[in-house]
Amino acid sequence: MNIIFMGTAELSCASLDRLAGDARFKISAVVSQPDQPRGRDLNLQPPPVKVLAQKLGLPVLQPPKARDENFIYELKALKPELIVVAAYGHILPQAILDLPGFGCLNVHTSLLPKYRGAAPIQWAIADGETQTGVTIMKMDAGMDTGEILTQRPTPILAEDDSATLHNRLAQLGADLLLETIPDYVSGTVKPRPQPDGASYAPRIKKDDGHISWNLPARRILNRMRAFRPWPGAFTFLNREPRSLLLKIWEADVVEKKGPAGQILSANVDGIDIGCGDNVLQVTELQLEGGRRLRTREFLNGHSLRVGECLK
């Protein structure tokens, strides 16, 4: 089967790798977003999917926009039977959706219709969900609104953060994709409309990591896990001549009470900070310009005053 694969982010690499290694499929092209400037020197860096495609010896297309007419003409010339999309990053125009005979399938990392959008992994953790999963969907012109082919759940573990859950869902999605395509093409699996009850997962912004101490400690901890490694969970110490950013990496919830944002105690066991409900006991943190440190190491070199308020 002649397939075009469209993906950009690390999430899509597992699906590309599995498709490329299966003799039932021929990948005629891999489409990713253009190289982007990164790092201090802002040198152009290829996206993860391009790096993998080149390693696999597959041709790569990098149109500036999916609606580019020359790009669509190139796709038509390849005569794909199916287009597979995973974390590509652009909404596809109808001209591409209509191009292959079997349409376009998308690997989405949530159990649709929950968490449509750009960041389903992070928001599922932030909202305290105990289960998520992957959906193989037949794409339409909407944002993750297409018909469902197959789904597979997985638990969200207490120790999961966005990185660990990302890696598990990437593999789960690749497995389910390879199981689904043959059954879909043969007609064994029929697309079905998404049920009611949609929720949304907007793109993560840096400010999402700023801790609101009025929230319950459990919710703050969930957001810490969701936004690790980026943008991280951070607060600010009131210092002269300016406030300093304090990033919190590891913490636990303690059933105590105290004013929201106030440092209640600071010792080798942890730094207790009052929240809207219960207390967050911080066990690993990082001051602006410094290294990640366990509480004992941090308190050896930095002073935190009981009664001081974080903002």
C-alpha cells in the first residue's frame, strides 16, 4: 500500500518507524514542517521526523504551509492510497483530505472526543485524569472531529509526567495504527461518529507553569507533572533588587493547613508551602540561574524564611 506520512514532532517517530519497517506498506514521502532556528545561535535544526526519515532513506517534503499549491501538486503526483498523520502541526486543507482513496488517518493521543487539540497529554494529567489513550481517526476538516476507527486506553500513573506518558502513548499509537490500517482498508473496521462530550486541550503557554497557590495542593501537583519538562512549574521569591524565579521539580501533598503561598517550614524533609487546600511539600527545586537540587542541598546554600510568601 502506497502511503504518505505526515508528522513533525518526536511523538510521530514511533509510528513512522513502525510503518517503514512493515513490508505491507510503501512510504513514498514523509512530510514535516520546515527546519526551525533553535539554541542560542538560532541555527536551523531539523524536526525529529525529518531526522528519522533521512536515517531510513525516505524522501522528505517540507512545505511552509500545507495549503501550498505546489506541495499539493507534488502529493497528487505520488498517488497515495492513504495518508497517515501524527503530530504534524498543521490543519490539512480539503484538497489533501480528498486526495487518497482511503482518506487521511490521524494518530491522536487521547480518547476522543475528550481532549481535542494540541496538548492532550499535558491537559489530561493537569486535570487529574486517571486514564487516557490513543485514537485512530479518519480526518475531516475540523480540529480532531473526524470519525473514530479504533481506540486503546492506558492508565495515567501517579508517577507519570508529560514525558513518560508521551513515550508510552507514542508506542501505543504506533501499535494501534499498524493493527488498524489493514482492518480499515478491508472494511472490517467501520468509521463511527464521535459521541457527544468533547473537551479541549489548547496549546501550552509558558504562563501555564506559573503556580497559583490558591489552588488545592493536589491540583498544583498535577499541573507540575503535566508541565514537566516544559514550561515547568514555577513561582517567584520576593528578593531585592528583583524577584527571583523558583522552579519546583518534585513535591508531595501533605494534609496540613496554612495560608496560600506561605512557607510554613523549611528543613531537610522538604519545604512546606500553604495552598488553597492542604500543603505542597517541595523536595526538589531550582533557583533562577542555579541547578536542580534536593531540599537538603538547596537549604545549605539558600535561605528561605518561614512566613515568607511566594507569588
